[in-house]
Amino acid sequence: MNSTRTATAAMLAIGDELLSGRTKDKNIGQLADMLFLAGIDLKEVRIVGDEEAAIVEALNALRGRYDYVFTSGGIGPTHDDITADAVARAFGVSCIHDPLAMDLLAAMYARRDMEFNEARQRMARMPEGARHIENPVSTAPGFHIGNVYVMAGVPQVFTAMLGTVVPHLEGGRPMLSRSVASPFGEGDIGTPLAAIQKKHPETSIGSYPRFESGRFSTEIVIRSAEESPADAAERDIMAMIAEIAAAKAGI
Amino acid sequence: MNSTRTATAAMLAIGDELLSGRTKDKNIGQLADMLFLAGIDLKEVRIVGDEEAAIVEALNALRGRYDYVFTSGGIGPTHDDITADAVARAFGVSCIHDPLAMDLLAAMYARRDMEFNEARQRMARMPEGARHIENPVSTAPGFHIGNVYVMAGVPQVFTAMLGTVVPHLEGGRPMLSRSVASPFGEGDIGTPLAAIQKKHPETSIGSYPRFESGRFSTEIVIRSAEESPADAAERDIMAMIAEIAAAKAGI
């Protein structure tokens, strides 16, 4: 990875239940939060169903374009859990019952006096050559191969796996982020805010409308790698708010 | 559209705030729910940031592949609202201040004694030839062009706009959906459930793991266009649960 630029990432969330509305995804927001703190730039997210061809195509598009790809879902023990097969196919390798994962799971089920049956053995399947991602919640590991990190869809497990992965990622460059709550909607601030963005090109200024009790307000967010451009932009935004407020108050 | 198959759809959610974690998307789940009820098959979702090239590329990929594409975000009055420009570019047409939208907004701001300034006029911009999507919440319309429906990102507005669009979509074929709560995790039901899916190919059986208080359980969902295959699959699932429960009880 080129050390002078910020690492980029994509996410592929896998599961029919996300597309039918049955499950409301929580993992995208979780990944976004954790990558933001690590200073890695999440550039794109895709959600596809439990269809091998769709998973393979999306994965190959994303892994060629971004430094890291994180997937969620489809690594459980049932017939619709096909992520391991799809990832193996995307990388052109075999999908095997990983011996170390078989040992881990066999020991766990023996301890709990439960049968280590064919379905549970599915959870040991991964592309040949993949390395484990530890699962501190329920043992069955995720895995990573190349720049792709494959994790469970159950949010508690996804988050725990991500917690073991993110601290080891390279290329992060944490960005400063300042937030200013504007009592005025985007219609009031749009024109002056565009001028402020133009004046401070080292910053990235976003505005996020809120709509509550029939009124719009705005959260203005300044992002920057350095303190001083963020400070300068923040001062201009405060001056803008003062000016609009004074005009509304008839001062 | 071929009337013998179910219409397909994709969603493109647009906004840096979704990728930085600042905003947790609520629109994907809302669209998924409404399309499911309308019997339209949501096949893919993508999230991209406020970058014209990324929006154009995703939009062109999705609109060529699915019957309908729904977008959220980027149609407000600020400099980072660039969805109208990107959609116009994807369709190879000009992005104009739509005269009817200008009239609607001018009248609304006149009634509220607010200035109809340059920023607010941005909300009247849309690709030449686009038709309005009514905004019952805050007036500024969305628009549709070809098979693409462009809506606001603020959830209350997105949902209201969607409510005016979905009843008019063609090609929906509502699916029956039955849900069975299994007290057993996927490890217990995986092997027999795969056999049940194989026996009932007219149905699509999914299983969704839950993890609560340190235990896994599963929601099993049967989808089918017709009643009788769903009934038959449901009976076999109940028999499977009875058998596992009896084995666990040592009966």
C-alpha cells in the first residue's frame, strides 16, 4: 500500500433477509464507525442476496478497487450460508473444511456435550489458504484471504470479529472531525456555506439536514487532516451563523 | 416489462455521512419493507459518497440491470447535493432548473415570507425531461427519469415520497411469507432443513439466527407464490422441530 495516501475500504453485506426487509442491517453503521476512528476511508457498500454469482461478481469488483473489503453474513451452518464457497470461487481456490477450525469446533461441541454434526461442520469451511478471524462470542471463526475479511452477520459476532481485525489494518490516517449544529436549514446556509468550502479547500465540509417538529436544522461537519484549516473553517461557519441569526432577528 | 416474471429493483443510497458512520441509514430497510409488500424483488443495494463519478457509475450499472432503481440523498440546497447533476450526466441530458418546481418552491417560500435564494433554487434542479415525485412533507420534489426514482435522504421525506411512488409501480407479485420460530440454533436444524428445502423446490426457505443471552435460536422463513407448497414445507418444518425437541428431551 502506498503510505502517502489513506487506505480505502468497501463492505459487502450478504443476505436475502436484508433485501426483504426482514432484518434491518446494523453492521454497515458499525463498520463505518470503526473505520472512521481508524482513519480508513470507507468508499462503497453493496448488499446482495444469498446467490453465489451475485456475491462473486460484487466481491471481485470491490477487491480489485479498494485496499480492504469486509463482508458480513452467510457463514453459518445452514444451506443458505454460501459465502465461503463464493469467496473461494472469487479467488479461484477450493473451499475446504479447514483442519484448525474443525479442531476448534469439535472441542467446543465436546465441552458442551453437543453433536458436531454435518451442519455444524459447515462452519469450518473456508477457502484453502485463508487465515482465521477469531470469534470471541461463539467460536466459529471468520476468515481472511487476500484483502477480503469475511465475518458473521449476527451483529454481536460481526462487531466482535471486527474488533480483532481493525487494530491490525495498515494505512489508516485519522481525520479530525468538527461538528457545528446550525439552527438554520440548508436553504439558509447553502449559498454562504458553498463559499466557505471554496475558501478552505484543505477541508471537506458536509451538511446534514435534520427535520424535527416541522422545522429543518442542519449539522455542519468539517473534516481535515490538520488542526489549523479546520479551525479557520469553523470560525467562518460561526460568523455565517451569527450573520444569519442577526438578519432573522432584524438586528 | 415481461408480465410473467416478478419486477426487480435496486437501491442507490448517496451520501458521505452514510460511509463515515455519522448517519445510520434508515431508508434501505424502509424501501425493502415497502417493496416486499408490493411483491417487487429488491436484488441489490449500493451506498456511495457525494462523488459524481461514483454516482454515475453505480447508477448506470444498476439501471441497466434492474426494472427499477431508487436513490436516496443529495437533492438538497447545499454544495454537496450533486445527485441531480449526476443523474443528468448518467442519462446524457442537461440538468436544468425545472420551471414547475421553481413555481412550486417560489410560492411556498412566498407564503412563508422566506427568501427564495440561489441555494433554495438548487432544489428545483433536475434532468431535462424528468417528472416530479411529490413531496408531501417539505414541498421540494424528487423526480423520476427512465426507470430511476430520485428521492430525498431525510427519512421522513424519503418515506413520504416512496409512498407516492410505490402504488404505481408495475410488475409486483406479492409472495406469501410464513415465519416459524425455532428454539434451536442453526447447528441443530441445518442438516434437516437443507433436506426440507430440497424436497420443496417451489419454496424459498431462509433461516435467520438470533443470539440472545448466550444462546442461538433461529427464525425460519418460507416464501412461496402459492399457498399449498408453503403449507407442505411448514408441516415438514414443524415435524423437524418436534423430532429435535423429542431427542433433546430424551423421549
